[in-house]
Amino acid sequence: MTMDSPTKARNATAPIPRLAGWSGLELVARLADGSIRRPPMAETLPFTLLPPEEGKVGLLATPEPRFCNLTKRFTAAGS
């Protein structure tokens, strides 16, 4: 599947029968390169899916302040 622009790639979908014919490695590779749309959860969590290799999938995550919970400070005693 080739795309003319990054916007088209982000919005590309693949029909279920085509997905069924791909190996897990092929599917993850297409998600990583943007050939097919990532699941909605991927827009919520700040991570990038790295190009997969046989037996290996990597994520690059960047912590963001919005995920930091500083409302209460806990100690080892729980107080």
C-alpha cells in the first residue's frame, strides 16, 4: 500500500480480508511505517512504534507532564 502524503497514510485503513493475509510482522511493519492507521489508543499515549524485526518489536516512549501524579506524596510507610 503506497500513500501520496503523510495525511493519507495516517488515515489509511486496510480491509479485514487483507489483514488476515498478513503475518504479524507485516502488520506491525505497516503500522510502524504509517501505511495503515494506528489504533486510536496510539493517539493518547506518547509512543512511537519502531520498525519491527523478526521476534522483536520496540516502542520509543516520551514521558509527559500530563501523566505525572503529584497530588499526594507517598512514603515507604504509606503516609
